[in-house]
Amino acid sequence: MKPICRICGGTFPAARKALKYTTCLKCGDGVAVQERRSWCVIQEYGKGGYQLVTPEAATRTLRETNQKSVRS
């Protein structure tokens, strides 16, 4: 018996279920695309390392990392 996708109700291969996926490939791809849209990677300062910024902290973090002063 093939596993059933939790989103669309279709079936998907048992090998995918063995890898702990609960969705078919098409639905899983859609979920992944939505999740990646919320990612933002910035460099904290000139020669600093890269940092992953989540939507909750994005506004504050991005304003604090701006290296240029505001023009008058």
C-alpha cells in the first residue's frame, strides 16, 4: 500500500515515506518554495560572517546592519 499525501490526498512512493516525508513530491516542492521565500541572508558588517534573518527579526536587523549614514 502506498502512503497518502497529507496535503492533496494522492499517493507517493514508499521510498519517500522511508525518508520521513509526509507529502508527495509536487506538494513538498510547493511547501519548500513558500518556506524559502521568507529567508534572507545578510552580512552583518563589512568583513563579518553571513547571518540568516527570519521575518520576525528582519526589520530591526536589516536597519541595524546598514553601514551608510542617512543623507540630509
